[in-house]
Amino acid sequence: MKVLLRAAALLSLVLTLPVLAAGDAAAGKAKAAVCAACHGMDGNSVVAMWPKIAGQHAPYIERQLALIKSGARAVPEMMGISAGLSEQDMADLAAYFGSQKTSPAVADPALVELGQRIYKAGIPKREVPACMSCHGPAGEGNPLSGYPALAGQHATYTAKMLTRYEAGETWGEGDEASTIMTEVADTLLASEIEAVASYIQGLHGTIE
């Protein structure tokens, strides 16, 4: 319940934020070569430790780039790249990658039952909310509230991020989004993280 209340508070905060720069997808494509080595030219990383960003909500991508550039979100591999990006560059890149389609993936059949249960119902006895309450039943996310799309994301990357949240990592003092995730992940076991990350990898972003 506490996490859901914080999520509602985050939505209220997001609605009061200033409008981000308008991005140009064509301009973003021309600037995307610097991103391709890790994320793929179309945003579909082939290396599981690097996230797929194709099809991600453009405002979310833009915000993450800004957090990384400021140092609030620690991604050492991107510091050199993000330092040279202007606000317009970030908006253009976000528009381009957001317009791409996420490549489909599959979940480990042995982990689907547990992963699906956590994703759809949470773990009530430990007050872990259902992932779909914020990220949608098919992992499509919620751009209005700032919750990212998860469908098709590499299980390795998702598990890495959940483990870092479980350890208490946030993206700067007062950042509600990452603080919520530290509370969600706080009591998750390694086996539960593995299962829900695998289940997310097998989602396709549309309700069947």
C-alpha cells in the first residue's frame, strides 16, 4: 500500500513538470551512431547486459539521459557520451529510439509460473505490489506517469537493475521513481528477481 501511494504521488509530480524539448526522430537517427555500439542502431541491443531502448517512451529516455549527464544516475560507460549531448540532442535521440520497435524475446519456461505470479499479483505477504500496477499488464508502461515500458527487455539487464534497487541504489536525493523501486525490490529474493526478469523478457507489449 505504501508503495502504491508513493506511485500516485509520483504521478501528481510528473503532471507538474515542465514540458521537455520537442524531439525530431530524423535528426535523432543521424545522431544515433554513438549509441549503436551498446544499444544497436535501432535501439535493440544484442548484448544482454545493455538495455534495449527501442520503443521506450521518449520522455523516459530523455529523462534518463539527463540524469546520467548530471551524474544523478551512475552509468560510468555513458558519462563521456552524455557529457557532449545538448538538451535538443537528448530530445532527438529519445524521439528516434522511441519510434523504433522492440525486438521480441522469450521467457525461460521453467521460470514463467513464478515470474508471472509476481508480475501480475505481487507478493502480498511482503507488501510487494504487482509490477503490472505501474508497468501495465503487457509491460507497455505508462508514459503519462513516467513508468517505462518493460516488455522484451533483456532478463539479464532487468535482473541487474532490480538487484541494484534491492541494494538501495537511487538516482539522486529525492528521486521518487528510483526510490519507489528500492522499496519494491527491498524484499525480493534472488530467485524471484530472476523469475520476474525472465517473465518480463517474454512480454510483447500488447495485450493478447
